[in-house]
Amino acid sequence: MNIVYSVLIKGTEAFKKIRYLNEYFPLELNIANSAFLKENGVGDITDPLEGLNNIVGFKIAPILDDNTILEYLEKNIIISDELRCKRIIYSVNDEGSYLFIKKYMDDIFSLFSSYNAILVFESKNNKLLKYIYRDITEYLGGVFKISLNINNLNTNMVKIIKNIQNYFRLIDFIKVCNYNRDEIPVRILDKSSVLNIPVFLNYLLGIGYEKYLVINYEEEGVFLPLKEIIDDMTKIDELSKSLQEKIML
């Protein structure tokens, strides 16, 4: 299992941070604003990040434009390919945005297949995720995958385990922050947190989960100095390795 940090990109000022953190652990790049992707060319994004080799996911903001959706996706496939990352994460959290993208599923499948790329659907809406899973299982070849985003609405371990079991064969990413009892996002190992991370990690390792566990601080509003990010990531990685060793005994 690979421990990944997600960096939220709102502008070009994030590129320096990405280059620094990429020296320590794998990253997901999360571009929350579709306008940023539309206004900047491929080189505007890839040139400042040239030479990085530890980008595992490229999350893009959804759009609802019939005239440009396929062009938009192809542009981002090219960006992700330049970053040596084959996975694009596409977030759909409401029925309308999913019904829109579903209209183009056949075309999207062909587009991603031609680039040997992967489109990873992500949703915080459990009901919607069920429909997404049902629809993408109709397509072969590993082009469509799922990112399971664990948020403050489903931090109950029973519900988390059920979701993982339901979608296990198509899960490429599991994303996690942590929350206190007032549902305020906190650091992953914070003493006030409600999600027991050692138990959660032990479960994932025990079932043989080998893909990506993404520490999703910034999308949830938790921004830390670089030193504290590295400290948290180091602790989680060490905990994961320690639990793995115990499982193998």
C-alpha cells in the first residue's frame, strides 16, 4: 500500500510546494478550479513540474459543457501523461453532474483507451457511488476505476468497511482526512479524531489492499507547514510498515 499526499492547486504558487514534497513521498495533484485548467496551456502546468517522477494521480474539477467536455478531458490526459501519471480523478458528487458525464461514457472510454489512461470516478455521495460502480463495470480493460473518499459523513468503521468490500476490485484510491466529534477536519493522528487510524490501516493491510491511501488534508481545509506535512506522512508510513510486519509474522 502506497501512502500519498494530496496537494490542492489553486494557482501556480503551488508548484514550488509540489516540487519540494515530491522529494519525500508520492503526490496527488488536485486542481479544484476548472477555470485554472482552461486558462492555462499544457506547458504552463507541466513545464514548472518537469522531471518529477512521483505523481500518482491528477484530480480535475468537473465541467458541464457539451461542447468542450471531451476536449477538456483530452487536454488533461496529455497533462497527466507529461507528468508520467496515467490516472485522472474526476469528482461527481451530485446526480446532475454524473448524468451529464454518463452521456459521454462510450466516447470517454474510447478516448482514455487510446491514450492507455485511467479515469477514476470519485464521489462523496454513497448512493451515487453505487450507480457509478454499476455503470463502469460494463466496460472492460481497466479504463474506469473508483476513488473512495472517506469524509465526515461516513467515518463509521462499519460503513467504511462495507464500502470497501462493495467496490474493492475497482478501487485505486482511498482518501482520508480525520474529524473531531464536532465534524471539524483535523490531522490524521490527532487525539480528538473519531477515525481510529491504526485500526483502519490494519484492516486495509489485512485484506491485501495494495493501491493508494491518500491523505486528503487540503481538500478538507487542513493546511499545514511543510515540516508538519512531512512529519505526519512519516508517522503514517512508519505505522503502516510496522503493522505490515506484524501481519507477516
